[in-house]
Amino acid sequence: MQMFKIRFNPFAKMITTLSVLGVCILIGGSASAETVTVVFQPPEIAREPICVAGLADEQLAAMWQSWAGDVLPDRAPDLIRRDMKRLMEVDAVKWFGTIEKVYALMPTVDSQFGPDKAMLERTALLIAAGRLKELTNQRLIDQLLASKQGGSPRMLNTLSDYLMQGVGIKQDKEKATAMLVAAGYGGNADALLKIVALQQAGGQVPGWDVPQDIAVTMAFGALVGKLDPLICDRVSRIAREYMNGTIVTRDVGMAEKWFKFAADLGDSTSAWKVAEMHMRSEDLIKSNDVLIEYLTKAANGGLPFAQVTLGRAYELGALVPKDIDHARALYATSAQYGDRAGVVRNALFLQAAAKDDKSKLPEYRLALAELAKRSDAPGWAFIGLAEVVLEEKGRWAGEDQAVALLDKAAALGDPDAAKRLTPIRFRHAKTSAEFYAIIDEVMETVHLQGEIDPMNGLKSAFTCRSTNAPQREEANYWENISAATGTKTVEFSPEELLRLIASRDVQEMARLQTQALYGRPTALAQYMAVLDRIDAPPEQLKFWQDYARRFEKVPLSRGRLERKFAEIGQSIGDPATYFRMALAEGDLGAGIELAETLLAIDPQAFGAEATVALLPLAAIGNGTAMLLLPQTDPVQFPDAQAVYDKYAKVIEDRGDFAALMLAMPFLASPEKVEDYKSRAKTVTDCSFDQVMVMARTMGDIGDAAAFAQWMDIAEFLSESDSWRMVKMGDTLRQFGDAKTVTDQIEFFEVGYKAGSITAIHRLLETFSKPGTPTYNPGRSADLFVDLVGRVDTAEVPHVLQRIASSPPAISSAVYAKINVEALYQTSADAGSAEAMLELGKLIRIRATSADDLATATNWIGKSANLGDVDAMVAYADALAFGIGVDASREKALVWLAKAAEAGNADAAAKVRGLTLEVQVSQ
């Protein structure tokens, strides 16, 4: 680009001045029909903070709200006028009185603020406040026009706008243009840029013959002006023009230079712009060093959004060393004057801190309360306050206050508020109409907002929380919808996982991996267990280990899974290690699992550690922890009554389902029992196990109607599972009456058909007792026959002995259908000492030869060698009398001594008799 040769024009003197200041000017022709190319470099001067940055809106409002209104603050007049301009932009109506008073007092601090300036400022105020009728009636613009001959270029520029738009005076575009030209020749930067913009848009500007590039240069020169506290406000306009590219050709690099220039002189807003440009890195080579340097300047200059951004960087350790304390200080500073971004970030920071450190809850509550005071408070602030209330006061003690806060969030349209209100409202739904009013809101969330999670809750609602529960048809409908959407978490049993490992089923493996990628703890634990057992590559294991750390409760889920693997002898990890890890990460709930694991190993050795894990949970209302305390510390907690006496107030304020069940038998009034039943209905997870606990508790307190309803719910949830059927039958047998005997038998029958051996035992207890209404020897015999065919070989002897002790009507029918000796033979061959003894007895009874007796005694001897005490006595008898074996009084005495040592009284007597006989014979 060639240098432009300056001819004589009204601005030659200004160019010379700028050159002296060190401003480098390169002027070229128009780069296009719309913009002009001008390279206008910042002056080469020492850059020290001389600018006074404008206050953030919240700080500005706070300062002028506290102003007494009689004497202006000790502040430069230009800065006061800048404050008033900003207040006009924010809310001229609200601040009208304050601004009016300030302008009335301006002459006391600014000798240049004469009547014309006062009139000009009042005109701008009336227009900003929308008081145009008052403006017209006072003929302020007419008065200003009358003084235009002595008016400044700034006044001419402003009056030109009013005339052009017809604001407060009759529109006169010709006169407006003439005044604009006069303002331009007077060197007013706004006027110069307006003229160029008009020309670029194709407009004619009579009386103006200055080339566009010269006009732009002079405008920028005017904006630079002198080095005063407001220079940054002016030169940032140059940066914005280069950035916008509407008048001058867009030049991001030049915009950055001018923003840096202003920032280095103390303008925090310009510093933010530099940082923002590098954050976005659009048309600019990003420099993290520049970003942090200017972001720090912006934050130090008091910009809340810069403080929030820099705080986030320090919180995460992104581009700067991680420094949580510094981040916290930045957030607190940004929130100090009520800036929304600062208040929000401060609250969110404390939210995360309070999760790990409960001592931060009061500070978090205050931050939320500050945010909730704002007219633009988000719904989650009220939700957060509700959660803090429930955390501090308890689920039940804090309910009323929490509901009030959640209602405010719901009124703001926050869907999470409705989710939290729903379980609370179920507690108070006493009629079908009240129940369906709640359900309708949940369904609206599903249908209109596309929410998925409530689908799972709808099945539980119709199953457990309805006044007419279980509502089978509705519950099944929502169960099917949830399954169809694929929202249910995949959950494999340990046996299923082992089969998956063996088969490497691609589809099932992909399904499990997908659920794990969602971050669901159970799925992550299952998938990682699979990887551990298929010798996955180290890099794959490391990826999933790192990925799992992003989500809560994964160690807890891994420990639970390893416990299940341990039950089938397939554990490759220590469950207690995972539970301790979860506790160390702040998951108090892992204390239950740890205590149960330790109690299963050795209650005496690990009782103290288990108690330490349980006490914090009991203190916050965890009933499962309370129920375990008599096992871990029987001295302090000998029974449930002792536990209730200790934690009654805790249960009243915040007790969970298990705690409510523990308390129910000890409640003093029927009204309190009904209240606790409503609470339990609200918080139950509606699992089969919890429903059975509820049913048994109702049986304990003698509430027959509630017992029947919860047993009905349990039957609906049982899915005809054999173990569940037996459990329901046992519960009916314990708490039912004569009317429920048929149901009890039906549960056992379903369990029997589903393959439950326990169900056969229960049915035998029902049908094999003579003298009872249910006595049925034929059915009993059939059940015994089926039982000996189903049990493990080691159990066969016990079943056969039970048959032998049954009434003849039963045992005879059974013996007609089974081969007792063959059954004992099979069991003995499998290594059962008891079967060996009984087989030996049977062979001896039917013996017809010495070989038969030897075989019989041999089986009895094998049983004795395996430690069966009765076999020891029988073998000793055989040795003593030479039955199927060479007689040996000495060996007989040895076996009797072993049996006597094991506690057999008959053997002890025989030892004494044989010993005495030997002594007499001597």
C-alpha cells in the first residue's frame, strides 16, 4: 500500500500533532465498496495505568444508591458524567431523580459545565426516560439550537441526531446534515465516522469533501486525544471499529493492539476483550500466555465475569497451576457487589465444596440465599436451598420449609423442582384424587418435557404409593414403557457375568459397555469386573479406571459385586477394600456394606471397626446402620429398644425407610403410627425386599389391613420367583390367620413349581402333621419322593431320616416308590459319612453271609474315619464283637474313646465298662 500524500485540508495540523505523539498512520484506498482500509497504530508511549475503569453495574448502583444527594462525591467530573451515562443506559426511569440531582450539582465541581451542557444532558436524560412530551413542551432542543453558533462539535453532533430523527423537534434532515458536517469539520469523532458510514451506504453529504480514509484517520486521532483518565474509553472505540469491520476494514490484529493499549493503560474491559479474543481464537493465533496475562488484568480491574473465568481456570488447574483458595477468593470477590455471574459461580463452587466438606454448608446456604434474593434468581438456587434445609434439619423436620422453596423453583418453570416435590407430596395423598393430581404432573413431565427418569418412578407410584396400591395395570404399563426406551440399567448377576465372559457375546458386551459409558455405577462395576476377568490389555483397564473416577459410587458398586462373586466362590478382589475406598471418598453409605462384610468375617475381631463405620450413618437417620449396631456393639445396644431410645429424635427428624420400620413398634400413639406409615410409603424404593419389611412390620404391630395390602404388593413384585414365594408364605404363616392358610399354601405351591426345595419343606410341614386340617399323607408322600430326587446327595440321608420318622401312612407310601438302600449307596459313594453309616446298617440288617457283614462294617468304618460320632460307636461295637471284622477289644476301646471325647455319652459309659472289665480280669 502506497503512502497517501497529504494535501492542504482542515486536518493537516491534527495529523502533524498525531505524528509527534508517535501515532503511525498508513492510509490506503477503500478496500471495498463498504469499508476503508486505514492502518492506525497505537502511539509509542510508556504504558502505565492512568485510566479509571468504569465500575461494574452492581457496584455503580450500590455507590449511587447510598449517595445522600446533597454533595457530589470526590470524583473527577468526567467520571461522574460517565457514571450518569451508564445509569441512563441501565434504567433511566429508575435513576431519573438521581441523575437530575447530579446534573444540578455539576457546576459546583466543573466550571465548564455551563447552561448549554446542562441543557444538553437534560435532553438526553428525558429522551432515555421516554419523557418526550416533557422534552417537547420545554422546547429544550429549540433552546440548544438557538445557541448553536457557540456550540461545541459534540453539541452540533448531538443536535444533528435530534433533527435527523425528529426527536423533541420537527424533523429537518437538511439542517441535520449541515450540522453534522459542521461537527465533522470541528473534529468530532462520532460525526466523522457517521459521515463516512453515510457515504459508504450510498448517501450524499453536501458540503463534505474529505476522503473517507482521511476522515477515519482524523476520527481515530480525535479519539486518542490527550492522555487523561478517560482515554481508554475513547481508544477502545478504535479497537471495536477494527473488530466490527463496518466502517474500516476488519483487522483483528489491529483491534487486539488497541485493546491491549487500553488494557495496559488500566482499562479492565479492554483487558477482558483481549482475553476473550484469545479464548475464541477467531482470526487470531491463540496465545495462552497473553490470555492469562490480560484475563488477570481484567480480574484485577474488578470485572466480575473476568474474575469468574479466571477463578474457574484456577479451580480446574487449566492454563494456570491449580489453586482452589485463589479460585474461591476470586468467586467471593466477584459476588461481593451482587454481580449475577459472580454470585452464581460462587454458589456453584460452594455447592461442590459442601459435598466433600459438610462444614461448608452454612457458607453455601448464605451464597444460595444471596442468589435467591435476586429478581433473576434461577430455579436451582431455591432447589439448592431446599436441599440444604433438608440436609441440616432432616427429611421430615425440614419438609415444610423445603416445600416452600421448591414451590418457588417450580413457579420459575424448573422441572427439577417438580421431581423433588413429587415424593414429598405422595406422603400427604390420602385419596385417589390427591394421588392422581400428583401423577398428572409427573406424566406431564414425561409427555411434554421429554423427561425419561420419571417413567421409572411411575411404576413405583402405582405399585406402592397409590391409596389403591398395587394398581397392576398402570404399573405394568409404565414398566413396559421404561423397558422400551432402554432406560433401565443393565444388571447382570455374577453367574450371568461369568457366562458372558465365557461366551464373549458381542451384543450383550456392547450393551453393558454402553450402560457403563453413561456413567451408571452398577454398569461400570460390572463392565470393569468383566475386563478384570478376561485379562484385558493394561491400557484398556487404565482407561476405564480413569473414566470411573469421574462418577460417584463406583467403588461402592464394585465392592457389592465382589461380595456377590464371593458368595459363589468367584471373587478376585477384597470387597472390604472397595468399601473402605468408598468411605475414604466420602461415601458414608459404604459403611453399611463394610460393616456387613466385616461381621461375616469375624464380629469380635472387626466389631469395633464396623461400629465406627455405622455410627455416623445412624446419626443421620440410616436405619440399616441402626439395625446392625446390636451385632457390632451389643454392650451399648443390646436390642432394638436400646437403639430406638438412642435415636428416636434422629428418626423423627430424618429417619429413612429402615429407621421408620425400626421405630414403628415403639411409637406411642396411633396418629404417629399413621404418620410413619405415610412417611415409609413415600421413601420406600418399592423393591420386593423393602415391601416385605413393610408387610412384616405391619404384622408386628397388628395392622391387619395394612399387612394384607403390602402382602398384595409383594405378590405383584414377586414375579413368581421361587425364593420370594417361600418368603411370602413364611410371612403369612407367621402373621396370617386361618383365612390366609390357603394363600400361604398357594405361595409355597408356586415356589415348589418354580423349583424351590425350601418350598417342598414348607409344604411337608403343612401336609405331614396328623391331626391338623391340612394333613394329607398322600400328598406328603409324593413330596418326599420328589424331595429325595432334587436334593444334593449330601442331603439325602437327612431326607431319608425324616421319612423314617414320619407317620407310617406317609413313610410306607414313600418306601413303596423309592429304593432306600440305593439312595444311601449313591450318597455314600459321593462321600457322605452319614450315608455310609446308614448304608452299613441296612446291609447288616439284610446280611446273609460273612461278606455282607464285612461290607457293612467296612462302610461303618469309613464313616467313623470321616468323623461321624455315631459311626465311631457302631464301629467300636463291631470290633468288640468281631462283626464283619476281626475282633479287637483294644481297637474298640480306641474308637469308643474318640466318640467319648467328641461328647457321646453312650461311648463314655462303654469305655468305663470295658476298662473296669479289663481291670477285674487282671
